[in-house]
Amino acid sequence: MSFEEIKKHITRYRDEGKALFTTSSFQSHSLVLLHILSRIDPKIPVVFINTGYHFPETVRFKDEIAQSFGLEVVDLKSDVPKFMQRGQDGRLLFTSDPDHCCYLNKTQPVDSLLLRHDVWINGVRGDQSAVRKAMKVEQPAPHGSIRFHPMLDWNAKMIYGYQKEYNLPKHPLESNGYLSIGCEPCTRKVDPDMMEREARWYGMNKVECGLHTDLVEKQS
């Protein structure tokens, strides 16, 4: 989807009186959508899902990008305090039940956010996973909201081209071998024989946090 097509969709949503927001992990590839939105409407809230487990480099980078792009970034946190996020053995959930950890810290907070918004602008790309490849540009989400996926047909080469054209900064951990960056306990460096997202939840038989599986209306 081109810049003009993305702008047309957002203008239509605005004309219809819809409440918009986007989410971002502030990885290097995520900045392309943020930069596009900053050129269209920098007032669209950018939600940073603050799990409490992010690399400190990510948090600092988020603040730098917000200032550089002129974005309104909002931290979204779980209502469940960390001392209650423990398994029967007393250990934090990311060590024993990462699915439930993701649910409490990511999926549940965004689900609540969808109650108050109409359109979730989401930067998933079809080349990232089979789950994402099966998505549509516009897709129903919970509570009568819509997921808008403007980057769905973009690939890594297109992302790189945009980054180069606009001289976008890179996440500080990328030069250290981290290409898919999430929560610190569940992220590792990418080995030469690994796909990019295999560095997330390595060895846990898990490839998605739930945002792109649970927060999609099931269609018959």
C-alpha cells in the first residue's frame, strides 16, 4: 500500500468520525509506519505496550523517536501487578507460561483499548509469518473495531528502501545482532541460520504473543 493509499484510508476514517490509534514496538522496521503516520497525522496516538520487561535501550529509543517524529506516545500497562504474575512455583510467568504472560501484559490491555477506539492501525507484514500472510488489509477486531494493516504487502526490501530514503535511525541493539526485539527475557540474538522472528521465545514453541491471533474476529 502506497503512502497516498494509506493517507486516503486514514482520511476516510477521520471523516467517518472514527477514533484511531496505532501500536508500535519501536523496532527499526516499525519506524517506517510511524514515520508515514507522522507525515499524515502526528496526532494519532501511538501506544507502546509497556510490559515492564523491555530492554532499557528500547525505552530510551522510544522516547527519542517520539520527540524526533513529533508523535504522541502513550504507555499502556497491565492492570495486573507483577507480584500477581507468578505461577504455582512462585516464579514469574515468563519462565513457565509465556502465553499467559503475554496475555496479561499485551493482549488484555489492548483488548480493553479496543473498547474505546474504532480503528487499530497495525504494522504487521505478510512476509513475517504464515499467520500474518493470511490477514486482510482491513479486518474485523473485537468490540466492533477494525484492524487496518497498511504494511501488509510490504517486504523487507521495501522497508529497507524507505529507511534509506528518509535516513531513519536504527534500534541501538540491532548492531549487536538483535533483529526481532521484544521483551528482554524472551528475546535472543539472531543466529545466521535462523529466520528473524525465531529469535523470539526461542525454544518455547511460540511465534506470536496473541495480539495478532486473539485480537482478530474469527470469520467463517
